[in-house]
Amino acid sequence: MTLIPLTEEQREIVQLARGFAADEIAPHADKWDREAAMDLGVARRMGELGFLGMLIPEQYDGLGLDTVSYLLALEEIAVADASTAVLMSVHNSLPTQMLLNYGSEAQKDRFLRPMARGEKIGAFALSEPDAGSDASALRCQAMRADDGWVLNGTKSWVTSGSFADVIMVMARSDSPDARRGSKGISAFIVTPDLPGFHVGKKEDKMGLRASPTVQLTFDNMRVPAANLLGQEGQGFVYAMRSLDNGRLGIAAQALGIARAALSASLDYAAERKQFGQPIKDFQAIQFKLADMASRISSARSLLHLTALAKDRGESTTLYGSMSKLLASETAMWAANQAVQIFGGYGYVKDYPVERLFRDAKITEIYEGTSEIQRIVIARELYASRNMD
Ligand SMILES: Cc1cc2nc3c(=O)[nH]c(=O)nc-3n(C[C@H](O)[C@H](O)[C@H](O)COP(=O)(O)OP(=O)(O)OC[C@H]3O[C@@H](n4cnc5c(N)ncnc54)[C@H](O)[C@@H]3O)c2cc1C
């Protein structure tokens, strides 16, 4: 639980998410992982419960909740299954926020409302085979056509891309000769029914296996003019601003994984006996448990304080990057400790920590690697020089 005081409503949200995760997600998480398949019924249920519209105002059919409520719910879902959590995080943090902040009223009516109700799932397509950390190097090309745009190119690593109904695609809208870097990139609202839209290779991943990660290719895909988001040439700025908040979601996902690792370790250390006593009585094991709990609490405190700052309208670039860095490295470290506490049993699929170890790793990579977070943090330190 968090150290910041919670309202009655926030406590109820935690209970709702915890109950839903325990009843409808946790019992299936190992199977989904083994079969590398997501049950879309769960996404539908999340929509019915409001978990896919938590940050959207009621005016657009969302719940209009604060960021701490959202992060608390997301952490509960991630305790049960990191794959389900990433669907929730991407949907809530990226495409819906871009529509809310930069979309026209017509776009909000057509796309945001059904997404807030959970009837349509969102995805975010920025990365390409040769444009990862340096996303401004993307090459997907949008050319003006009479009635809109024609897109050509390939997007890689698109979370939920095989079933998403609304995909926010960043593409170059400047002429191929102009190459105005990040200034020549626009954001387009893409739906899978557009002619020329193709779902490509599904990645065979180490972890997060139930979440489909796919390539998308656009082959002379015609996008109506009405699907340009906001201003032409501003897509990269929109995407970067949204990632500032997306990182808070990934931090909550990481905390859920870390918490699951701690919980499994507490149970196992109390049951497992060696040298005639439960291994929890060995100080070496107690120290691991104590360190796991301490790191989780400290990462969560920073995350929730950052969420409060965001809801006060302050920039979250610095503390959001710190939160993501701290939480993801805590998740990876805690999952590693958990495998160690389980010994040989931690290395096999009979116990959950093997999956947690595999799932934790991705939180150090996507929505900005740990190296990129450190670059952002160092840059912000010099920019502001106000770390008191
Ligand atoms: C499971 C999964 C889901 C994903 N989901 C999405 C999604 O939904 N939408 C989307 O757009 N993308 C998505 N991604 C892509 C993800 O955001 C990128 O993988 C990530 O940004 C890193 O890019 P890269 O893989 O090209 O690595 P690279 O950028 O090639 O980096 C390789 C290594 O070099 C380091 N590095 C790079 N630049 C620097 C630097 N300047 N200084 C120091 N070190 C540096 C990196 O930190 C890393 O260690 C997903 C990826 C995965 C694996």
C-alpha cells in the first residue's frame, strides 16, 4: 500500500481491481503465458469495470479519475498478470491521452468515447525497425493525397497491434527531401479497416508473452484527412508528451511485478524448510525480503508523489523518468531475488517467479530504456538545477 493518504474512493478502486485481478486474471496468467495468447474477454471486462477509461473525463464517457487511482488499479492488475497490465497501460496512457489532449471534438466523439467505454482498444505505433531510442529517425512516410494521406512504411513492436481498433501512428508528413527531423512528423489515427493496413510478424518474446507485440505494415494505406491528429508536424511532440505520462503506467506495472515477486517469496520462505527450519529464519533470506519491500515502497512513493504533481498540472518529465527507472530496476532486481529465494524451484515453471523474472525485464526497455531515462534525468538536472 502507498504512503500517501488515500480517499475512500481510491480504497474502493484498489479493492475492485484487486478482486477482479484475483478472480478473473491471476488463475489464467500462467496458461496465457504458456500459450502466448491473450483472452480478449478480459479486456472487455476491464472495459465494463471502467479500467479502460480511468483518465478520460466523464464528458467523454470515461471515469474522470485522478492519476493515483489509475496507478493503484494498474498495479493491482500487474500483480496478477503483466501482459494484461500493459494493454491497460498503453490504452490509458497513450492513444486515449493523445486524443483527449490534441483531438478535435469530432475525433473525440468517434474514437475517444468508445475507447473510454472499453469498446475499442487502443495502440501506439512510434517505433520502427531502425528507429527505437532515436524515434525521431522514423521513416514511415505520409504523402498528401486529394482526400487525405497515403501512408507507407513499417512499425515494429506494436503492443496490442494485432487486435487494436484504434492505432496512433507517427509518420513523416514532410517531403522525403525536406527531412525536418522531429518537426516533420505528424500523428494519424489509423483503424485496421483502412485499405493497405496489414498486421505482420508477431514477436516470439522472452516475457510478457500473452501480450501480442506485432509489426504493422502500411502499403499505400489511405488515411482520411479527418484522421490527422491536431496540427500537421506536431506528432512527435504529442507522442513525447504522452510518453512522459505513459512512463508512470509502466512504473506501476513494474511495481505490480515486484510486489508479486515479494508476495510469492514471503509465502515460499515460510513454507520451505532446510537445515530443519523455514528458510525465512535465515538472516540472508530475511535481508532479501526486507530489501525487496524497502525498494518497492520507495519506488511507489516517488511514483505516487509524481502522480500528484501531474494532477496539479506540473511537468512530470524529471520525476516520471526517475519513477520509471526506479520502479523497473526494482522489478528486475526483486524478481531476481525471488528466483534466488526459491532456489532450483525458482528456475522452473511450476512456480510464478520464473514468469515474473521474464516479465520484469521488459519494463527496463520499453517506453524509453533505462539508459534513455538516465539521459532524460541528467538533462533535466542541468536544465533546472533545482534538486533540493
Ligand atoms: C514487448 C515490447 C513492446 C513494445 N511496445 C511498443 C509499442 O506499443 N509502441 C512502440 O512504438 N514501441 C514499442 N516498443 C518498442 C520499445 O519502445 C523500444 O524497443 C525501445 O524504445 C528501445 O528501442 P530499440 O529496441 O530499438 O533499442 P535501441 O534504441 O537500438 O537501443 C539498444 C541499446 O542501446 C542503448 N542506447 C540507445 N541510444 C542510446 C544513447 N543515446 N545513450 C546510451 N545508450 C543508448 C539502449 O538503451 C539499449 O540498451 C516495444 C518493445 C517491446 C520489446
